[in-house]
Amino acid sequence: MTSPDRTPPAQPDREPFLTVHAAVVLLGAAFIGLIVGGLTFLGGGPVAGAVLAGLTAFGASVPGLRSLIR
């Protein structure tokens, strides 16, 4: 007795969670934020000020990188 050939149901193509463009922009912004935060801390600023400077640089660089990287 043979069993019928069962193929698994075809799964629809799913879109990626992030596009390559979005990933590159966010990674670039994170790098810029880390550099600015690190330089702020090394320049004698408090840790909280360095974190705020890094987050501000991250947020400010996203629109610029988005328009520059296509």
C-alpha cells in the first residue's frame, strides 16, 4: 500500500521586515549617533548628556541619510 504524494501547501512570498534601504539608513544613523555620543562623553560631558547628544544625532541624521542613500 502506497501513501499518496503529499506536497506541503505553497507559502506566499512574504515581504521582508525591513528593506535594505531602511536597514542601511538606520545602521548609518546609529553609527553617527554612537560617534557623536562618544565624542561628547570624551569631551568631558556627563553620560546623560552624551546619550542625549547621540540620540539627537541619530534622529537628525535619519532624514538626511534617507534622502542621500537611494
